[in-house]
Amino acid sequence: MTWRKTPDISRADLPVAIVTGAGAGIGRALSVRLVRNGYIVYAGVRNLKRARQDYDDLVHVDALRLIELDVNEPDHIEELVHTIQEREKGRIDLLVNNAGYGLYGAFEELTDE
């Protein structure tokens, strides 16, 4: 039998993902899968309290970061960017824009706000 030492993987070597709309459904399932596959996941959820209960089996995992994120709120987005710049040196390997919201009117008339 041959033994191979498992390489030491530092936290800096783990890929970083952001998943918006991670509070339920596809976003939650994808966040769980990414954590289990070795990603550091910033899971953007609108209801942090409920998400902590829903992710109970993974909350203790250091690679899962539940972040209160409403994509309609520029302050939330700025805070997420600041957090990633600080904790991950700005590194983002995967971005899943899963959150959705409705806007009404002609596309040309929409603003960033």
C-alpha cells in the first residue's frame, strides 16, 4: 500500500465565490455545493436570521460567510465589496448573480439607483 501525504492547503489557496440570492432555492443549493467543494463562499441573503437557521448544518464551517445583502441597496453592495477587499485581498474567483427583482419601464430610462 502506498501512502501519499495530502498537500497542505492554506486558506489563501481556496477559491472565493459570491452567491447572491443565497437565502433559498438554487442560490442556497449552489452555496452549499461550493462550500463542500472547497470554496470560500460569501452567501448573500436578505434575511440573515432565517439564513442562519436554514444553513444550520454549515454555519460552523469557516468557509461559509453569510452576508446580509439586498441587491436593491447600494450600501449592502458596497459593504460586501469592502469586506472582500479586506478579508480576501479583493480576490473573487466566481460570481453567481442569482438574486432577482422586478423593474418596470423602458430599459433606456433605468438608472443605477
